[in-house]
Amino acid sequence: GKLTIGTSADFAPYEFHILQDGQDMIVGFDIALAQAIADELGVELEVRDISFDSILMELNSGSIDLGLAGFSPTPERLEAVDMSLLYYTGGQSLMIKKADAEKFKSFEDFGAGTSVGAQTGSIQEGLAKENTPDASLVSLQTVPSVIMDLKTGKIDGAFIETAVAVGYVATQDDLMILCDVPYDSEGSSVAVKKGNEDM
Ligand code: ARG
């Protein structure tokens, strides 16, 4: 009688917290999709907010039915879980502080002594290693903490999903998108436990 999804609600507009009438709620287009799936099945939706890097483990342990957190279907993940067709096609971006626009004009400017951030367990960690191999990589549990480190100058660049980066740039005057980051498995899909044909 219940569909339980695991998400990492640190990722507007995919999934994020809002206060509505003094109440903490998780909303976003992933949550709307989850609600539509629950409605279609005629069951109640339960949303669990867990750290991004443990969602797929929770899925395989059976404590959640779906992993819905803007998951890119990578070959490594497809070995561990099953994934749906893409429900959204996005892109990847490298963000910097506007104040550093003269210093960082392309990937090549992230040499030894610079640092970049990405969310722990995300594909952005791989993108950082590929595109800015000389910069040191700082992995952080949530996307807002990556952004905070960028704003306070602890890191020089941040690898962030484009839809999320666009949201930050719209509200944070000190940040900008430096460039698009090329990536092949572009887009988001829903994860289910390996072999869960019903789901
Ligand atoms: N698309 C990236 C990945 O699959 C990042 C997803 C992060 N999602 C989140 N809810 N924080 O690794």
C-alpha cells in the first residue's frame, strides 16, 4: 500500500526542502514524478531523504522501492542496479566565482594548487578528475556544501548539474557558470533493485 522512494533532497529543482505553512516539505520535479507513479499504482508515497552516496545501497537492501535523485545511468551503476529510460535530459557545468573570471577561463586554468568540488558518489567526481586532473578534488556530502565552499573560496570550481547550477546563478550574484562540461550518459533515470521486474 505504499511506494517508498529514496532521494537526496539537496538538489533544486530536482528535490529540495521548503517550508510551507511552517512545515518542512520535500518538493521538486523528481518528487512530482514519484507522486505520479504512486498515484498510477494507487498507493501512498513515502519520501526518504538519505545521503546521495547511500541511496543505491538502500535500494539493494530493499528498504526503498525506487531511487529517484537525478541519477545518471552510468555503466558502473547499471552493474549494481537496474535503471529506467531517461525521464529528463540535462547537462553538466563548471561553476566559479564571478570575482575569479579573469583567473579561470577554461579547464586548463585549473592547474596544480587549485581545487574543485563535487558531491560524494556523484558522476561529477569523475568529471572533475577527467577535466581538471591537476586540481585537487574536494568531495562533499551535499550540493549546498559544495556551493558554500565555492562562495567562501575554499575551492576554486564546482562541478554541478546544469539545471541546478542555473538555479544558483539566478539567486547568487557572486557565482557564474564558466563552461559546459561534456558528458555521454546525459540525463536522469529512476533506479530500481537489480532484477526487480515488477517495478
Ligand atoms: N546526476 C548526478 C549523478 O547521477 C548527480 C545527482 C545528484 N543528485 C542529488 N539529488 N543530489 O551522479
